Amino acid sequence: MQRKRRGNALLLSVLFLVLFIAGCEKIAGVKRIKRMEINKLAPDFVLHDAEGKIWKLSSLQGKVVFLHLCCFSC
């Protein structure tokens, strides 16, 4: 009897997980980010640095750009 309950609980857990993951794939109103392609221009975007200066990717065209995005939440 207890073995059957464990089997049912496992089956329900797996089913829930599969449905949850499938639902996350298609959240209404959310645009998926396209994968970058080799030899294609990156889409233009704007960032603000810690001093409030605005950086636009298109203004750095022809230069090497290295973005290091990190978050310290200690």
C-alpha cells in the first residue's frame, strides 16, 4: 500500500514538473531573446553607468566592447 502511494506521489511530481516547465516556455506577453549569430551586429541598447553616464552600443561601433555585468547581494 505504501509502495503504491510513493509511486503515485512520484508520478504526480514528475507530471507537475513537466507541465510547469512546459508552461514556462510560453509565458504570455514575454518576448524571447534571440540567440546571437556569428558575424551579425548586436542589437543596439543603452546602459547607465554608476556615475550616471549614458552608454549607447551604437556609439561604440568599431571599438572592442567588454561588458561585465555582476550583482553583489551580500
